[in-house]
Amino acid sequence: MLKFALIGCGRIAKRHAELLGGNQVCGAQLVAVCDVVFEKAKIIGESFSVPFFSDMHEMMTVISVDVVVVLTASGLHAEHVVALAPYGKHIMVEKPMALTLADADRMIEACDGAGVKLFVVKQNRFNVPILKVREALVAGRFGKLVLGTVRVRWCRPQAYYDQDKWRGTWAYDGGVLTNQASHHIDMLEWMMGDVESVFAMARTALVDIEVEDTAVVALRFVSGALGIVEVTTATRPKDLEGSLSVLGSGGTVVVGGFAMNQMDTWNFVDQASDDSEVMQKYSVNPSNVYGFGHQAYYEHVVDCVLNNARQLVDGLVGRKSLELITAIYESIETGREVMLRFRPNRCRLGVR
């Protein structure tokens, strides 16, 4: 039984605590929580009958832990991971892993130096429809890739950003591209392959924040395929969709729903024996879509730690996704097409 401790008891921590503290992850248990705001730690700690702390170093000294989960503000991820690595415990960190490539490099170096695994949470990679699409991609069923698109049309009103001072800031959060759409951008790159260049535009449409709430991006992949990213938190009055489309010479797939959790289209030129069953067997995640991917991700972490299974999203994979997002911001600031690989110059993400 692996012992997990949470660092940061904000909005996302509730989901993690429910999974670990509610014994929903085989082989994992919640043993402690920590937040610099003691009352936040106390609420979650008392809810799941585990010790709670306001000092993570005290927690790591007092409590026996196997894996520590960093759920603090995005701009603090690097600081906390680097500080925790010397304890020799494996580390999970919520998306995005960091806000600058330099910080991502520090995190990878710290964990490698301490001999611990670094897991970056990309739970949507475990969605049932997504796994089926990936299976078809690896099998070559899409043929020559033509176009990949992601759309995030979610609702985040001013009250959401007003919950914490760090939300909607360049230094600690980033906008819709970094926060809400980071999973979808990661998914597009996972399906379509390495990106050659990006051209992007963004604006802050409906809320009072430093960063963008709406953006569009055109991508050119190394394969020659093109891509489109359309993301916003200015959908009103409620969330609409989080979708992925992959089009190739051999077929077309669309995964829709709220969080790439529902198979909407499954069409291939050359039919496979199980194609007629796909929409029934793989069309949707099990109930509680908002938490399903996290549960599967935790089970993956347990397997990696106990059985040395191959990590799906380690520090290097997390950094690759961050590099793409950084390039998108660079394009927004310069008004130009940005080639990958590059050195950020105008990107404001993570700058204090």
C-alpha cells in the first residue's frame, strides 16, 4: 500500500483527496495533507481523518510517505518539487508541470539527482475513447495524417478567478492555454506528432485578469499535417465542450464530451472486425467523468512505483508539452510564426 501526501489544498485537491482518502485507488492511501493556509489543510485533513500541516518540511519529517503530490499554484510547482526531491520520495505534480522551461529543467534535474520518479498529471490520456484512438493511430489506421483539432469551450466567470489572488496571473497561473487547455494541447501533440511551427492570437474577452481567456492557434506538424487549437473560458452561460478531432487519409475520429470523454465519430476506410462495437464499448468513460482519468492515472503511478512499469508522462514528456505552450505565447506576443525548437524571448508566462 503506497502512502500519498498532498501539498496544496485548493480546488483541485478535493478530487485527489476523494480518490485517495475514499480508498478508490487500489494500492494507494492518503496519509497527510499540507497547505500554507492552515484552515484549508485542516478541512481536508479532518474530512479524511489524516494529519494536516502548514509546513511541508515538517510533514515530510514526521509522516512516512511514498509519493508526494504537488497541487499548489502552477508558478510554485518548480519551487516545491525541487525542495521535496531531496527527501527521496516519488513526486506527482499537477499540470502544467511549471510555467517556464528553465523551471521544468530544474525539476527534472532535481528528481533525477535524487533518484525519484517525477509524474506529471495528464489524466485525459487514460480516457477510454482516447486510448482507443491512440490504439488506432499506433496501428496506422489513420494513414497519412491531414488535420488535428482541439476545442475547449468552457465557462469560467470572474468569481472563479477571484477565489485566489494567483489565478489569472502571468507569474503563477497563465491563461486558458496554460490552465484549462493544457490537457487538450498535450493530447493534440500526442496524436499528431512533433510540432514544427505555431501561429497564435489571443485576447481577454469577458473577465478582468492579466492573461488570455480566449485563443486560437494554427500549427504545422513535422509530418506536414496541420492543426487548429480553439480554446476559451468565455463560453456563457455554462461549459459546452472539450473535443479532439483526428483526420487522415485512412479515417476520421472525433472525441467530444466535456473533457474528451465521449466518442462522437469513428469512421475508417478499411473496416476492422471490432469497428461496429467501438461506439458501444469505448464511446464513453465510466460514470463521474470529471474524476475518472485521475483514478486511472493514480493506478498508473502505483504500477510504475511498485512494478517499475513505464511512465506515460514523466518530466521530459511534461516539458515537451510546456515547450509547445511557451511557443504559442511567444507567437501571441510577437505576432509572428514561431518555430519549435526556440529560445523564449517575449513570452510572459512565469515571469515575476
